[in-house]
Amino acid sequence: MGRDSVGMVWRAHDFLLRRNVAIKEIRPRSYENGVDLHDARRRALREARSAGRLNHPAVISVHDLLEVEGRLWIVMELLEALTLKETVRHLGHLPIHWTAWIGFQLLGGLRHAHGMGILHRDINPGNILLTGDRVVLSDFGIAALHRDSDQSTTMPLGYAPAFIAPERIRGGPATPAGDLWSFGACLYFAVEGRAPYPVAGPPGASGTQAAGRVAPPVKAGPLRPVLEGLLRPDPAARMGTGHAGRMLSEILRVEGVTAAAPRLPAARLPPDSFTV
């Protein structure tokens, strides 16, 4: 099917459960150049453990982890979808109500993950999948458990620099606020048709990224306060999930778009899960 930042992704069929699945071989780009296999295995186990704990329509489902002859494979839900990156590339930019709907749905999955103590750490338009009726966050390959301190300040493998929060660029730890900055940057990309700032060379080389100086949005309309709140340079002052959710919900109400949050069994919801 293709390749992401940490391996090849294949379409396959599970004969036991009679369903099509996606299988990702954990094979970093530097694999052939002597990457530490133990580190790759540890990353794979982290991905399976993290994503396997999540159960939300806006988060891709992980079914199993396999190790065959020293090669690691993660079995996941198969989705026929375009990424947000591909969609914006085709259309130039998305209308305000589309962007608000995508953000509203995605925020539910993000709150679910954060409520389970799981950070994504590399939210970008390339791992947001659009199926038509679902918005799905994929690739928890560089996700870390919130309390998993050994990776807390490590830059994600294969990261997209233009969508990394400024405090991460400065060497700060991964936090839920960092995920929210990346989430806001993806909404900015969707409605504006470009990243919050161009990236040429190493991230933060000009100081613009590290300082969090984002070009003001010009096409966002009523989304502008949401984007500005999510993209604040100071993580302590950044808009939270509850406030962002209420603002997105109000934009959709005004636009006349139905956007009920996906419902889960009550027993599966974390204490602060996103409900409307």
C-alpha cells in the first residue's frame, strides 16, 4: 500500500476472522544502515501497547503485534481513505465548515487518547485519514505513554517539522498541549492550504518555529479564534480541548452542519472524554 515514517504498510486478509486488514512492518528508513533492532522492537511494542488501549472511531484500531523471523509487524484496521494532506493538495484548501467538522471529530479521538494517558507526538496532515464519514488519526508509531519518560524529550522519528509545537522544537517535553498545537496546525493547513510557517532546512533554524511566530490566517473566518487559541506559543496559555470543542461545535451550528460526537459505551469513556 505504501510507506510511512517507520515502515512499510501492506494490505492483507485475516483468514481466521475473515476481514481485510493493514499490516505495517516496522522498518525505519535507516534500517539498512545499522539501526538498533532492539530500539525498533521497543518502538513497535510501544505502538501496539499504546494504540491497542484506544477504542474510539477517530483513532485507528490496532489488532495485533507479530514477530516473524526477527521482523516486526503491526496488524491494524484497514481504511479506504485519503489523508488530509492529499485532500488539501487536490483541492487547494478546505471550506470552513469542512475544516470545523474534521476538527470536531478528530478532537474526540484526541481527548480519548489523552484521557488514557497517551500522547501522539506527531499529529500532521499525513496521518489524518478522511473516509467520507469518519476522521481517523493514524500512526501511533511514535506515540508515547504520557508517563513514559525515556522518550519525553526525543523528537519523533520521521516527524513533520512544520507541525511540531514550538516548545518541542526548543527541546521541551511532549505534553497534551503539544498535541493540541499540532492539531491546530493541521486545521490551519486545511483551511489556509498551507502550513503555519514554511520549513526550509532544520526545524527552528531561523528561530521562527522555536518562537512560535505563525502567520495570521486569512481564510479561516470564524475559525480564526480557534486557530489562534490552539497555536499560542506558550503551552500554558494554549486553548484546551473543552474550549476548542465548544467553539468548533458553535461554528458547525451556525453553518448548519450536524456534527454529533461518536458515541461509545459509557464504560469505555475516560473521565474527561469529549461529549456534547
